[in-house]
Amino acid sequence: MARITRARMNRDADYWESKAAPRADAAAADGERAAADPTNSGHTRACAARAAEIARRDAAEYRNIADTLRAGEIPDGYRFD
């Protein structure tokens, strides 16, 4: 098994924090806008609100992964392929 370098862990952390988390934040914002739009049906608004919750949770998880990698630890189940 190849040794995982600190530089690689930092590169991965940068990706999670600068790419993945902002995308999830944008998805959450879109969901919140759709949930607040009175022209959408109740079902659509409920689905959008739930999608926004999931996206916010994902963004927090992505930032947690980045923090863990920067601390020199490997998150449970993390793969470097």
C-alpha cells in the first residue's frame, strides 16, 4: 500500500473545502429559494426544503473531512483513489 503524504492530504482537504463544500452550499441555497417560492406546489416546496437540509449537512461533513485531513488524520472510510 502506498504511503499517503501530508501534501496529498492537504490537497484533498483543499478540494473538500474550496470545491465540494461551496457546491453543497450553493445547492442548499437553491433548495431554500425553491422552498420559499409560493408559486411552487406544497410538495415541491417540501422536497426543496429537505434537499436544502441534506445539502447543508453535506457541506458541514465536507468541511469536517477537510479539517480531519489537515489534522493529519484519515477520516473513517476515506479512500485516496
